[in-house]
Amino acid sequence: MRRPLLIVAALAPLLASCGGGGSSGRPSASGDISQACMAANRAAASPALCGCVQQVANQTLSARDRGHVADFFGDPEEAHAMRIDDSDYADAFWERYQNFVRTTETVCG
């Protein structure tokens, strides 16, 4: 069984490795994920980075999926519950989430 923080930690390298500003050429957007990213008070979080993460989410996830991801920032247990859920929806979501994380690392990292 994976630790709940491991799930949310998938975005941690991104937050740790980027300082970025609006002039870095990264896309930027605001929304639930961007707000949750900033509210999580991670050291490397910035409006530019969190906006980039939001933009990737807007392009790769449905509104419902984005809601789940935003919840993960505030409550890692929700990510853990989704990860261990054996339903078809949870399995499909987790594949989309992993794609989102990989894309975010490429675009925003």
C-alpha cells in the first residue's frame, strides 16, 4: 500500500524545481487547482507555477477530474482513497491523473 502523501508528492518535484515567473514562457491560468496549489503553502509554489499546473489540467482533465485533483492538495487522503479504489471510474481517473502529472512535469518543470 502506498502512503497517501506519495500521491500528492507526484507534483512535489515540480514545485521544488521551479521558481518561474510570468516571463518564463510557461503558460498560466487560474482556477481551482491553481488556488489549491497556492493555498497548500509549498515552498516553491508561485502564481506562475500554479497557473501552469492549472493550464495543463485545463487541457488534459475534465472539470470533474480537476475537482478531484484540487481536493488532493488539501487532503492527501482523498488521493489515497482514489488510488486504492477498485472501481472502473477510479482506475480510469488514475490513468488520466498520471498523464496529467507527466504532462505537467514536461510543460511546467
